[in-house]
Amino acid sequence: MTKLFFARRVMVALLLLVLASALQADGRSDASAFSAAEAKLRQLAPSASTIAISETPVPGLLQAQIENEIVYISSDGKYLVQGALLDIDARVNLTDQARAGLRRTLFDGVENPREIVFSPEGEPDYSLVVFTDIDCGYCRKLHNEIDDYTAAGIEVRYMAFPRAGIGSPSYEKYVSVWCAEDQQAALTLAKNGSEPEPLQCDNPVLEQYEIGQQAGVTGTPAIITADGTLIPGYMPAQALRARLDALQAASSLQP
């Protein structure tokens, strides 16, 4: 984490604290505060299909979920804050926690994800969704080391995220991979630069791409853990295993 990035986060945290102090005297009931905040946000985002208001640990500050984004709004609806809300004592990013919860809910609602799965022998220690692009360099690097991930007890469940969009060559390649008789072999060949045999069939590529967008994926590879944490980019197997172990240990300490 760079000094500039940390300084920006501290500034956001201080702004939130100052804002909360100014609002502690607000005597509104939760219901009226929630209604006022939602009404104000409806003015700013009239086309939003979902706006959900909830409390935060900071007095006078509410969390607002607008579609799949998390922002903060004062209980009187006057102030809007975009940024990370950090619990300094616990060293927890509350905004990341909220986003993880949204992803968890999103994936829980997917009845048939239709992933291409690479599993270790026996029960995996961790099962991850990995959004991937056939032509992405680091996606290929990750897949070339798939045996290292499975040896580390990690199950990789691939979902499609063709970065060039719907109908692009990468999109069509993933469709061909999905429609192949041996999806794992076809994916491996495509990741090694071979052109898959052009095939068409009922496939989940569009659905998975849209799920990735809703989950906040902007690049590939994008790794989603079972609790909804997003780990962007490539990590070697042992480093990823260490990261997963640390996340699990931190989670066990949460009340």
C-alpha cells in the first residue's frame, strides 16, 4: 500500500468522523432517517432498481446500497460520502465487508452456475470462483499453473468474463470451449493459444459475464472467495493459499 493511497484512506476516515460528530445531535428515528436518505438518493439515481439503507457503527452515518455500489449518506440526507469506511481499532475495511456480503448474496442466488471446474483429489480446502478471459495473459499464466493450485488444496471454478465484451473473439472462443465435449481440455488448449473448434450450443457465457459485472469485476483474473471477498489479479498458488489462510483466520476472530 503506497503512502499516498494510505493517506487518502485516512482522509476519508477523518471526513467520516467529522461528519458523524456533526450529526450526533440529529434526533430522527431510524425509520425517518432511512426514509429521508432514500428519498434523497432517489433524486440522485432515479433509475436505480435497488436502493437499500442500513446502519453503520458511526453515529449519524448510514450505509446505502445503490444497485451493487456502496456509499454513505448522513442521516439527514444532506451529505454523501464515497470511499472506504475503516474500523481503525479492529483494522477492518467495513466497506469491503459490505461488498463481500453483496457478492455472497449474488452467488447464492445463482441456481446453476455451470462453471468449468478444476479440483484437487479429495475434498478441497478452498473453493474459488475465478472469472477468466481466454486471451488474458495473466489468466493464461494462472491456468498454466492449475496443477499448483489444486496441489495446494484449491478448487478453481471458472466463469467467463470476456473483457472485450459480448460477441468479441474472446467471447466466441469461450462459447466454443463451453460447447466442447471435453471442456477442461478445450479450455487448456485455448489458454495455450490454440483456436478452439468453432461451436455453438446453449451456454452460460453471457450470464456469467453479467454476473461478473454485478460482482464488481473489472479485470481478469478475478478471484471470488466463498465469503464474497474479491481478490483481483494473478497470485501464485502458495501466495494465494497463504492469503486464503489469513482471510480465514481473520474471519474466525470476527464477533
